[in-house]
Amino acid sequence: MAIENKMVRTTDISRKKDLLSTLDDLAPLPVPYDKNGLEPAFKEPKPEWAETNCCSLDGFCAIDTMKRPATKEEEDELKAKFLKGLEKLFLDANNKYLQPLSLTMEYCAKCNTCSEACHVFQATDGDEIYRPIFRVDVLRKLYKKYFTPSGKLLGSFTGADIDLDWETIARLGELSYRCNLCRRCAQVCPLGLDNGMMAREIRKIFSMEMGLAPTPVHAKGTQLQLKVGSTTGLTKPAFIDTLEFIEEDIEERTGRKIKFPLDKEGADVLLVHNAGEFLAWPENPAAFAILLDEAGVDWTLSTDMMGFDSVNYGIWYDDVQAKNVAMAQFEAAKKLGVKRIVIGECGHAHKAAVVGADRMADSDQRGVPVESFLPMMAEFVKTGRLKFDPSKNDFPVTLHDPCNMVRQMGIVKPQRDILHKIAPQFREMTPHGVDNYCCGGGSGFAIMNSYNFGDFRNKVSARTKFAQILNAFEDEIENPDIVKYVCAPCSNCKGTIRDLLQAYKATARYNVQYGGIVELMVNGLASMDRPYFEFLEAE
């Protein structure tokens, strides 16, 4: 049994047993996926999941480590930890985000401008629980009830009308993982409030106080990275072996003998990739090596335990983990005495290293400038250090703007300067730039596949992005003889788009391909005598 999706109120979060959403009415997709039978169906959740985890929000489970308490004592302990964490959010000593948090808690006008900007709310055709303000309203009511004199004395008369039990806490935790933290809502708020940040603040309570976070971002994410150096589990010997394999592949595919420079002290550039690229998309670090070699750059990779993986999942859910990872990465760079760190194609790594780490670091931990790869590559294109034959990329290309690079850092122009030079059929998505929609995999969703959460990503959080892709190629989408390329210069975005295209069989049916921007650059190099893309060799 479920409450009508459009009639849910914040107080319903403490209702027992009922699903708060059934996701029956998803927004329609454009041609050709407006036809029956082309869209994959949701997998039915297994009844036993609800016996151990919280599936009562919408039938999906993101926090796989959050188990239903076996006794009243266990439930009381979880409630106490939650309330302690909620209280800590509002203590100046504990939270550097206190000012925007307090403003968002106190001044929301309930205008719902944020809802219209939210891709998840749009994808669910206006399901109440996915409004950005819904989870914040729940938090607001709980804070008022337990930490304000009026709430303690007058309760429901002041709006402090939510009962606190495990189901309420668990649903709120799950709600914090129905937001991609893309902050499109914050961009449009007329009062400058940040409901995206608030979702992360809720995640912090669960991780930092209650010890609860999705396994892929915590146990197999930041904890694994701090232990072995990479969220992939890639060790230094395995990393070096992987590089040797990629070098052989470069020579086989291009005829070029290129060696990855390793641990070169004093190099101009320390290039740091999302380590997932080496395993899932080795053509990406290979493309970087080809471009930097051709441009004559003095560069290096690090083989230090914390020096070859740029990811920092901590920025999604836990301040302590974020700082621990960032400081270890800084130390690895300082050992080599490089002039600057350049972050490869990973959106959240951009934000973590370029924007976040400097603010987390103590004064003695700073020192090595950090920047994005995009301005550097755009400069090589502009000055002619790299020369291109655009006819090699004469097929439809569209650009996905990763939220962390574009909306949250303002890197908008360099990638477009590159694409206009190398891709004659480049066309923008609508909307694009800082207004573009999240891929649907942000804030950890790209790597979260516990239980049935992959379905939520593919059919709900990535739905608006899939519609954008289809609309960008609307004139050619139904012609499988025409290659269509989604340029996504971010590892997590690529992973989401890969899974999305597989789920909807868009590559098999309509020849929709995907990849980064550096692969497209290499494919268009004037000096290349064969296509870099394997899908073009098959043409």
C-alpha cells in the first residue's frame, strides 16, 4: 500500500509500512523511446530486503549498511546518535558550513523554484518526496522539536510534528541519497539558499555520527583508498603493470612508442587521473599521454600510494574522510616538487582538489597549485601546439557538462573552444553550460549498485540526461548508420552514461557512443593515420 505520490506531506515520513512513493508516473522520454517496449522495466524489490533494510521510502535502497534494529535498545541508540549528529551540525566548532546551513534552515520561502530546477523531481513527474525542500523540511521539523524551546514545549503547534523512530531516520537517510548534489536548485534559489548542500549535511550525520554510509563510497571508497591508495583497489605494482599494458596498446593502435613518465621530480605538470580510467577506459589516460607527448609538455605521473588516484569520495558524505584523502594526495604531490597538479577527466576530483582541498588544508599543507586539464588543452589548441584535421570527427557530437566542473566551478568555455575546433557537427544540449542537467550519477550514484539502486539511477536520476541526449541527436537518432558521440569529460559521468546507454540499448539500437574529450582530440589529430575510436574502425 502506498500514499498517493502527489499527496505526501512531510509528516508522512513517520508513517509505518506504507511506501511514500511508487514511481508510477515517470516523465515521458523523447522519440524513439516514446514507443512501448523500448524502456527497461524496474526490477521488483525482493520482500526480504525490507526485513533488514529501509525500502519503505520508494522501494529502493541506497544505504546498504543501514540495518533495521533488532531490539528497542538498538533503535534508541540509533535515535540518540542521530540527534547528537543533528545538534553538532549547528555548532560552530564542528561545521564550516554553518552559515549557509543556518540560512537555508531559517529563510526558505517555500516558493518551490528549486523543485522546477531539480532533474529528479522532473523525472518523477512531480513526486512530492523528491522536491529539494522536502528532506530539509523534515530536518527543520526535527530540529525544532528537539532543540528549540518552542518545539519542546508546544510541539505540533509550532510545526514540530514528526515522530522520531528508526523508520523516520532511515527514510531521511535514504532521501539524502535521492539527491545528486548537483546544486542546480541552489543556482536558481532567489534567496541564495542551498538545498543541495543540505542533503550532504544529512549524509554527514549518518556517516560521521552513526557510522552509516553506502559501501561503495565508504568501505570500498575512502577507506579502501586510504588503505591501498585507490578506490579501485589498484596497488602500486598493479598500477605500473597497467601502464605498461597501456603503452603496448598505444604502440599497437597508433605506432607511437610513448612511455608514461613516472615520479619525475620537478616536472612542470603532475597529471592525476581518476584511477577508474586505467581499468575501465584505458584509452583515456592513453589519449592524455599522446596529447602531452605531441605538445612537448614536461609532465609526470606519481606512483605514490596516494598519488595516482584523484578521486575523493569524502566530499559527498563525510568531512573527515574528505580531508584525510585530500591531505594524503597533497603530500604525494609535494614529494615530487612539481610546479603544478593537473586534474584529468573527473568532475568531483576537480571540486575536491581545486576548490575543496585548499580550504581543508592547514597553512603548512598547501603549496602546490592545482588546476583543471581543460584550460591547458584549450591553450594547446588555440596556439597550434596541437594540430587537427576536423574532418576525422565529422559526425554528430554533443557535450555533457559535469556539474562539479561547470556549474560549481565555472569551467564553461575551454571545452567548447576545443570542440568548435575539432568537431564540425558539434551541437549543444538544451539547456547547457551552468544550466545543464546532472548525468544522474553525481554524488556517488555512478558507483552505487547495491540491491536495486542501479534501476533508480538508470530510470530516474539519469532520465532527464537521457532525454537531453536524445533531443540533441533528434535529427539522426533513429539512423543506426550515423555515429552519435556523447562527449562527457568526467569519469563518473561516463560510467553513468555507459550504464544508461546499455540499459536502454541505445548503442546497439541507434549507434549512440560515449567517451571523453581527450579521446576525441586524439581521433582528430592531423598526425594520426588511423581512427583512435574502435567504433570508427568498424565502420
